Amino acid sequence: MNTLEKRVQTALSDMQDPEYKAFQSKLIPTVNPDRIIGIRTPQLRKFAREFAKSGDAAAFMKLLPHTYYEEDNLHGFLIESMKDFQETIDALDTFLPYVDNWATCDLMVPKVLKKHPQELFEKIRQWLASGQTYTIRFGIGMLMRFYLDELFQSEYPTLVAAVRSEEYYVNMMVAWYFATALAKQYDAILPYFQQKMLEPWTHNKAIQKAIESSRITDEQKVYLRTLKIK
């Protein structure tokens, strides 16, 4: 084992919370419980901030694949801390193929990406076409987080609606995207449900999640219920 890897694993083990490990193991069924140490996210984020300043971050990020789930999350937090757009994209392209669960995928929201919307959008197109479950999910997540407000354009939901996958964690993200899009761009997104442009399961799941949202009006919820596919 690499000396740096051993030091990191020892530091992470010192933060272990056995009860949290049991809780997390149930939430992330695609990850072998033996790979989960059990560290609460705020504590791991704090460690990541300190580790990013240590000078060892770049070397650690080359040690792929990581052994533990928390090492993957640490890697994700280190990417979040990066300031250069292209370096961040390169780091994501290196790391995303190793991501094997929804939690690690969704925790990475590098702020620098939002400052380069056109370049990021072109990259998102590539991620959506990757054929890799969590790379696709990450791309949809970026569209959801950065392109549903002032940057919204009608072509963006069209891209997401075109995603076809047998993977639960891709389809769930498509549903989450459209539920959030209904809350933020209701008039533009409603035709996707009226014209049944999504797969039936995803269609119904998106409506379910939208109805559960406090950002959808009661009147809208009544109408969305009529659009469910039976």
C-alpha cells in the first residue's frame, strides 16, 4: 500500500462512527459495506479542506481506484475545491469512471463550473453520451443545478428527455431533473408530461417528486395528478 494512502486511511478511520456506517450502508446499496468506514459528511468536508492545503491532494487524487467509499468522497470534495475550470474538468474526467454510487456522484458540485456555462454545457453533452451510469447522472445533475434558472434554454430538457437507460440511478436523476424543472420552469416543462415524452416509470416518478415539492402550487399538483400514466 502507498504510504500516503495508508496515512489517509488511518486519518479517516480515526473519524469512524459505527452507527453512521450502518445508516449509510442502507442508503447506498451499490457499495459493499466493507468499503464504508462511516464518517459524517461535515467532518469529512472539514478534513478535505485541511487536506487540500497539505500539498498531498494531487498525489492522493492519482491513487485510483480508492479502497474506501470515504476516500472517493474525499476525492470529490478535493475536486470541488479546485479553482481552475479546465483542471477541474480534467479531474472529473479522470475520476467519474470510478464513481460507483449516487452519493459520491451527487456530492460533487464544483463552483468554478458555473463560471463557464458554455464550455460546461459542451462537456455535459459528452458526459450524457458516455454510456457510464454515474457520468451520465453527473451530467444531468449539472444541468439541474446550473441551467434551470437564468441560464435556462429549451434545448436543455430536450437533452435530458432523450436519455434512455436501463439503470435505476440514471432514470431517477432524469425524474429528479424534471421534477425540479417543473418547480422552476413550469410552463416550459409541462408539455413533456402532456405529450408523454419520458419513459412511463420516469414520467410518473417525476410527477410524484413534483407533487411532494412545496415549490409546486396546489393547483399545479391537482393537474399533474391527472397526467400520470396508468
